[in-house]
Amino acid sequence: MQKSFIAQNPSVLWFLACLGVFTLGVTILSEATGTGVISTSFVKTLGKVLCLCLVAIAMDVVWGYCGILSLGHFAFFGIGGYAVGMWLMYARTEAIVIENLASRTIPPTPVEVNEAIATQIFGVVGSSDFPLIWAFSHSLTLQMLLVVLVPGLLALVFGWLAFRARVTGVYLSILTQAMTLALALYLFQNDSGLRGNNGLSGLQNIPGFEAVPQSVISMGFFWASALALALGYVMFARVLSGKMGSVIRAIRDDEPRVRFLGYHVESYKLFIFTLTAVVAGIAGALYYPQAGIINPAEIVPIASIYLAVWVAIGGRGRLYGAVIGTAFVSLLSSWFTGGGAPAVDLGFYTIQWTEWWLVLLGTSFVAVTLFFPGGIGRVFDKFARKSS
Amino acid sequence: MSTLLELSGVSVSFDGFKAINNLAFQISEPEMRAIIGPNGAGKTTFMDIVTGKTKPDEGRVLWGEKSVNLIGKSESQIAQDGIGRKFQKPTVFEAQTVRENLAMALKNPRGPLDVLFYRKTKQGAARIEALAEEINLTEQLARTAGELSHGQKQWLEIGMLLAQDPRLLLVDEPAAGMSPAEREKTTQILVRAAQTRAVVVVEHDMEFVRRLNCKVTVLHEGAVLAEGSIDHVTQNPEVIDVYLGR
Amino acid sequence: MIRILTFALALLCLPVALFAQDLQSLLQTHQKVVAKPSRKSVGPVLDALVNSGLPQVPGFLEQWQGKALYVRKEDGVFFYTSKGSEGLTLIDISSGETSATVDAKTMKQVKPNGGVRKAIGAALVQFQLSDPNIERRRKAVESISQKLDASQIAPLKASVAGEKDAALKLRKERLTGYLTARFGTDSAARVAAIEALNNDLSVQGRAVLSQILEAELVAAETVPDANLAEVVTPGSSALSREAAYEILVTKHGFPPRVSDNDIRLALEANVEGGKAGGVPVVQLDDLQKRELAYDTLAARGLVQTRVSDADLDRAFGEWGFYQTYLEDDTAVTAAAREVQKTIQTKVSLNQAADLGLDAISLASIYFLAAVGLAITFGVMGVINMAHGEFIMLGAYTGYVVQQFITNYTLSLVVALPLAFAVTFAAGVAMERLVIRWLYNRPLETLLATFGISVALQQLAKNIFGTQARPLTSPGWLDGAWIINDVVQISYIRIAIFVLALLFLGLLLFILNKTRLGLEVRAVTQNPRMAASMGINPDKIKMMTFGLGSGIAGIAGVAIGLFAKVTSEIGSDYIVQSFMTVVVGGVGNVWGTLAGATMIGVFQKGVEWMNPSNTLAAQTYMILFIILFIQFRPKGIIALKGRAAGD
């Protein structure tokens, strides 16, 4: 069966091959394991892009295949980041605190250690107690479980409420946007238990690997991100192939009709919504240790809309389209905003791209929606059709 | 011949307009029934109520040997119970192939996990072939449904209906926009289906109804005006007044 | 001797007493004190001056207080002076006439210290209270009101009768009431004054009551012989066990509690040979072991013994805790408590009313921000993510107009229609260029308009910069309508409320009574039929979209008046606006009104329950909306039946 799945979806093989070559190339050119042409910070950027690609294919599945324009998947991404960030921050602070307390005449009690960690972490928001939601932060295993469980449960409850009430189309988009806003606003509070707008920081320091240079750690995360993207891609391709994919696309195209065929549409939507939310959480958990910091500004609704923009530019309804769109736009964006693009002198006015990039992105996005609804992926489709 | 579906005292109103007014209706299995009536007589609303799309304000809709009340059940549950519906406008999934359309409709467990781990079977493939044969689409199995002609789409939809293997088929204007030859074929498919199950056809075209050769129910202002053979109802002066006379 | 003589002389010349007893001679009787006043000695002199009834006394007191009084060194006579080029020109105190110019060295300035100046000021107040100038009277009343003092009762009371200004008279009477309530000597009069406060919601009136009811928490072994407010049990919400014991420690010499940190410090100080209190140091990472070690040290008398919970219980068994009023008169405190209760009820009622006003004002802002959407999204089914940027466009239009027209009222009159025109044009352009190609693809519309929103926002940043631009409201909109100390609302918010009402009326009129409205409804319900009846659906959609966008522009000017104009001003409102439309029910102006009202009321309600945190209020509001959609998926005012579509 597996064989025929690959045979039915040659694009999966192609994608895996491309991703493999890319990973190998970066490995050879990196500072840690190769010639050093690619700087450590750029390896981190590439690793982050891979994570964004992973959340983008999740977005593509839920929007491009199932027709739910969710403006909340970047919130799930952020939750994953927060979940892993809590452990990173706790473990790292614990190591520092224990080192500091070791100089005392008598050894510290567990309570003292705990208080010192809490003061260190929550001092910025004027608290010295651990909030309830940090109950599992001492355990990597439990926090990793939360990476999956919290976005999954949130998506499950929210999706159940929304789909049950038959909220569809733009209404659902607005509702997911509201959910994202509610979450962001909640996190912005100082007493949210997650350090308010300070967010969690210092996440690039991995406890237990203090001696390992960042160049090696970033390579590790890069590989992990590539592996996660590959696994995610294969999993989604498998889910979308065969009858499941058929039903999901049918729901996108004509939901009431699927209902009259006897399918409980709500369960399907809930399944896809939750599954993609979990994948988004995992992608976030891999992204933020590479970014080093997470704060509520990361998950405001506009981030989720950008996610949709990437998918649309790449061409929705094709998994590789989401990957191409995300990689293309996010790399281009960092090139433009990072000052890499040369300014254009018009004689009477000089266009600085750091200022004008968003204007360009916005208008070109309108153009893509109007004139190239297939996005970049359409081009690949044409190649594929010609070659076959 | 036992009663399969029974509606009694069903009423529903939209913004004060009574679309269905104390309607009573019965059909047995197997049976073929045609429903006619002028625009706004409540034909589509009747189907909406039976399939669970619209909840009536009052009345009962009883189904099957155990007389289960269908009111309050979801569309998908009712469909799984064995009621299939064909819409007036052909609604097939145009982005997917004819085979995929039929495979989706095949009678199989409908849960997400069942579907996720669904394996194609020989019986399933054979059933699809047989259905395609029945609806004249064997050649088109691998084509995208969007590329089919209007009549072929109507057939595909009937085929999907048959694939569900329902006990009751609700068919809304199956012959609309068809050529005479296509109509002939459609009639055959429906008549054959009615040999083993209940079929309700809503149709405007009297010639088509006459060819179905079955009991006819005339709806008017949300209630049954007359019932009987086509000749019987067409001679009813009231029917002539409200429907045929215009 | 001289004093007696003068006195006798004054008595003899009684008919001309007013003449003879002039200010200077009165001052001379107290010469030393006046020339070198101290806080202690100045009292009798002031009394004498005030009682003399001389018309020059108020003026003198002011000069004295203002350090403008001089004394001639040779004979101790007092003068006012004015500085001239050749020295000081002397002015006679009694007559106010210039007498001579002398060398400054022969004169000494009288410099009363701060305490004295205050005392003089207090004496002055009674004159100012009856001053012919109403401004001075007001000032005097205000200065009394700022610091209530027992000494002011009599002069204030005396000045009430002669007061001609009704408002000021009322104020004086009130103030007298406050003073009597707090400092009166007669218990019955105080109670009466307190009971008169029954209808007084002002902050000051409430402060007077709570000052009367000021209480002190004391610990005692027997019930103290004082005006008892209540008995407090340690461990209740009013008094924690720790706080109760702390009173015993600080006031009654109980041994302080030993904290975990104290234990650690004590142990650290007593480490000997790798052990502390007989326990090896390495084992001291356990709290119980530490306590054990500490107790050993305590038994040896090296440290203070720990105070256990049982010790606390014992102490609390012997000692009671009492809130006692500082005021001794039980009748007064009882009356004050009674009145405070009724006032609190009234205050909460008024607070509810104030909250209601706030909610209405918030609702009208949401309504203004959302009603444009209600048209584009509700009536036409087009979702416009750039709606917020149209609001921004309107606000910036207002700002630009103010750069050219400096009269704020006039600029507002110009800005409102101009903002409408600008955003109307922008809306029409957007509809023509983008939206009309996407009419059957709502999700694509959402994303395309989002692209426009991003571009417009950045464009605004490039043009106007990131810092906030002021949009100043005209002077007549400043300030607030104050109903009482609890209920008030700013004029801007009233104006926005009026604007919202105006728009509600206008839109209802346009949609229900005009040809355009009829055609709009026809096109939205059945475009094909409308087209066949000679209505140009393209034109109607364009006009409708322009109308919706234009209203956003006007809303932008209104919002800009109270919020700072930045490129993000629109995105702050966009989600709430969508919520308003969805909650209210799509396709219906009344629905938007209902949605805005509900969201406004709910948000203010949550803020009221948790006033410190407006972020939390918004979070709860959104969660509430998500749940609300469960029960009314089509909003408060839903279209029913087949017209609602699928």
C-alpha cells in the first residue's frame, strides 16, 4: 500500500529529494560542519524558514484543502513555542540559580531554589511565585507533551464550538481571528503567568549543552526542522491521498452536499483543524529555540494572515506550493527589510526598501489574488503536466 | 409493501409565510411516487424537512419499521439512515474524477478514522464499475466531473445516490435540461431503482411524470391537494384550477 | 503704665473711640509681638486685631503676612513702604498716606515665619469670606475646603448670612455642615450635620464621613473602654494571623516570629566544624533538619526560640483585637455609619449610571467604526479588511485639514465631508479595481483587501511617520458634563454619541426611504432580477461600497478626536468592528446597533468588575462573543427563512 501511495504521489518523492539536497548543501556549507560559507545566523534563518514551511503546509491543508481560512494557526504555532520556551527558561534559570546558591555556607533547600528561580524569571513582572501553568515546566517530557496537547485541545474545543454552530466561510475566519486576538491580549497582561509583553527569552541557550557552540546547536535545530518538515509533508500527503482527501476537498467545494452523502462534516473539519493545529504547535516548538525569544506580539492576528498570504502566493491546494511560497516570501522579506535590497533612486525620491517593502508586498499580494490565483505552484503544475 | 416514511401534521413557516401547512404524506417500500405542484407549493421545503435541512415548527416525520422520529437528527445521520437526495441543480464535486465522486458515495463507514484508514477493495471497485455501467459513464470514470455535460452530471448524481444504497431516494427535477434520449435513459434508471426501494420524484414536466407511470401527489400551498394516478389527478377540477389551468 | 493710660484715654474719648483707637496705637500695645511674632504669641494679638473691628485690619493682615510691614528702628512705629530711588517711602498704616522717604537702614522688615503666616492667613479668611470681591470669597472658601479646620466654623457660619451669591452660599452652608460634622462641640448638632449629608455624593462629603469613622486596630486583653467599631478575629479576611501577631510584637513586646530565612542566617552564623546545631552542614538542604538544628541552637540559648503556630493560638486566646473609633462620641459614629451606608448605596447606583453612560459612549464608537462594515460586509457580503485603514485615512484627512485651517471648529466642519469624500473615492477605487473581480470568492476578497490594508498602513507610515499626530478638538468640545461627583461624561463622547445617532438615522433613511436604498436591497437580494428591471448592479455595488467606506472616513475623524492618530488607529478597531457586525446580525443596521450596544455594555461591565485590567476585559469579551455565536449563529437580529440563504 505504501508503495502505491508514493507511486500515486510522485511529488512527495520529488519534495523529499529536494529537501534532502538542500539540507546536505547547507550542512556542507555551514560553519559547524563544513566550509563556513553560510554563517551561523543564516543557518538559523534557514532553520526558521523550514519551521515556517511546516506551519504553512498545515495552513494549506486546513485552508487550501479543507476550505477553512483559519486566522489562528499562528497562535497555535506560538503556543508550541511558549510550551517549549517554559522548559528552556526554567531549566536554564535553575542551572544558574543552583550555581549561585552553591556559594552559600549551607546548601539550599528545594523551596529556596524554587523561590530563587521564580524571582529570577518573574521579577520583570513584579512577581516571585510560579503561576499554576508552570507546574510542568521542570520536565522536558511533560512540556513536550504540552506542545502537542495545548494547541490540540484548544483547537478541539474551539473547533467543536464553531463547527457545531455551523459557522463557515468568512465568519469562521473572523471568529478564529477573534480567538487569536483574545489569546494575544491575554498574553500581553503581566499576570498572565507568561511574563506579559516581555515574553520568554534566552531560548537559544539549551540547558545541558552550554559547552556546545551555537554554530553546532543551530545545525542540530536545522536538521531537526528539516526532518520535521519531511515527516509533516509525508503525513499530510498520506492523509490527503485516497478517500480522506477526496472527502476533505469535497467539503471545501460543497459542504451541504457532503452532508447529504451521509458524512458528518463537522467531525472531518474538527479532525483536520486539530491535526493541523498540533503540527503548527510542533513547528513553533522548533522555531522559537532558533529565534531565541517569544513574546505575545508574535501571535497577533496579523501573523496568521501573513501565513495565509504565504500559502496563497505559493499556490494553495498544493503542499509544495505552501513550502515554495513561504520560503520565497520570508527569505525575500528578510532580504528587503534587512537592508539587503539596493535602494532605488528615482531622481526626485529614493525608495528605501525597508520602508517600502510592505507596500510592495501588499500590492503584489493583491495582484497574485487577482491575476495568479494559482500562485507560484501553478508554474510547477505546468512543468509537471508537460513532463508527464 | 410496508410504510417506510410517514409525515403527519407537519407545518413550517418563514417570516409568517406558511411554506408547509399541516402536511400528511406516506410512502411504502418499494414504491415510485411523483410530486407535482406549482411554484411555491412547498416541494423543495418538503424535501428539506425530510432530509433534516429544515426543522419543522410542528408535526412528525417517522421513518422505517421502528417508526423513528427524524426531526432533530442531523443531515448526515438521516443520510446514513438511508435517505438519499438529488438536488435540482446538479451538484457533483467538479474538481474530482467521476470515480472519486462515486467512491465517496459508496455505502461504507462514514467516520473520519474509518475513512482515513480506508483501503480500496475489489468489491468496491466492482460496484463502481457496475454503477458507471448503469449511468452510462464507464468511459468517463477517470475524467474530472467538471468536464461532463449537463445530462451526464445529472446521471452522475443519480449514480452517487444509488451508490449510497438508500432505501428512499428523493429526486428533484431529474430531467431538467435533458435531451429526449437522455430523458428516456433517466426514466429507465429511476424505474429500475424503484423496483427495490422507495423513490420520490419532484417534477414539473407532465410528460416525464406520465412516463414514470406511478402514483402522483399534488402539493398546493404546503398541503396535499390530490393524490392518485396521473389521469386521476389531471381530471381533478381543483388541480386543474391551481396548477394545470394556468 | 502707658498701656493703662492709653486704655483710660480711649475710654474717656469713647464717642470718638473709633478715631482714637486707631490701628497704629493698637499695634503699639502689642509692639513686640507684632515686630517679632512667634506662633505661640501671635494668637492674642490676632484676636485683638480681629475684635477691634477696624476697617484697615484685613489690609494690614495681608501686608503683615506678605512681609511688607516695616518697623522704624528708633521708635518702633509700623509702616508700609514702597521702594524709591532714594530709599524707602513710608506709608502710614492707618490713613494709607505717604509720609516721608527715609534711608532703608533706619527701617526693619517684619518677617513672620511660616507658622505665623499660616495663623495670620486663618485670621484673614473671615475677612475674605465677606470680601466684596466674589473671586476672593471663592478663594477663601476653597482654601477652607482644602484643609478642614475647627477654627473655621465660626467665621464661616458668620459669613453665610451676608452671602449674596446663591451658589457660593450653598457651598458655604455645605462646608459649614462638614465642619460641624467633624469638629462641632455639641453632639446633637454634629449628628444633625451628619444626617444632612444623606444626599451628598461629593468626594469631600464622603471623605468627611470616613474621617469621622476613622478607626484604629488595637490589641488588648480585655475589651477596651473606647468607642468600639468591631471585634476582629485573627485569621479572618479582615486580619491575617501574621498581621495580628505583628501587632502583638510591635506594641506588646511579644517575641517576633522566626522566618525560614532567619533560620538559615542563624545557622550560617553558627557553623562549627562542618556542623550547625549538631547537624552536618551537607544535610541542611532540608527544612525540617534546619528547624531541628535551629531548635538545638535555641536550647543552648544562642538564638531566639521559634514561635510556633501553637504559640500564636495561645496569644490569640489571651488577646483580643478591636477596631476602635478615634471619635469618642458613639452617637456621632452611629449616625455617620448609618449615613455612610445610605450614601454607599446611592454611590453604587450612580456608578452604575456612570458605567451605563460609558457603555453607551463605547457602543457609539463601535457603532461608528462598524456601521460602514455593516454596509459593505452586511449588505453586500464583501469582507473588507482594509476598513480599518479607511478609518485611518479619515483620521489623517482630519489632521491634514488642521494643518491648513487653524480654526478648530471650522477645520472640523471641513474635515468631516472631506474625509467622507476621500474615503468614498478610495472605496470606489478599491471596488472597481479589486473587489468586483472577486465577488463570488469571499475568502479571496478577505486576503486581497488585507494586502491593501498592509500597503496602505505602510504608506501612511512612510508619509506621516510612526509618531502619533494630533487631531485637536475645538474648545467647546473640551471638558465634561458633570452631573455629580460620580456621574460625568466628556463632551467629545456626547458628540460622538450624537454623531452615531445621526448616522443611524441617515442610514435607515437612505436604505429604507430612498431610491438608492431600494436598489441596494434589490441588488443584494436578487442581482439578476434587479438587472432585468433596469437597475445597474455594478453602479449600485460601487455606490454602496463607497458609502460604507465614506462612513468609515467620518468615523476616523471622530475617533481621531479622542485617540492619537497613528497608522495603527484603524487596526485597533477592525476586529471589534467585525465582531460587532457578526454579533449584531449581518445585513441589518439595527443589528449593528444591537451588536455595538451589547459589546460596549459587556466590555464596560467586565472592566467594572476588574477595573485594573482593560486587556482582560477585551479577552473576556471575545470569549463571550465566541460563546454567544453558539446560541445565535446568525447574530442578535437574524434574517430568518429562505431569504437568509445557506
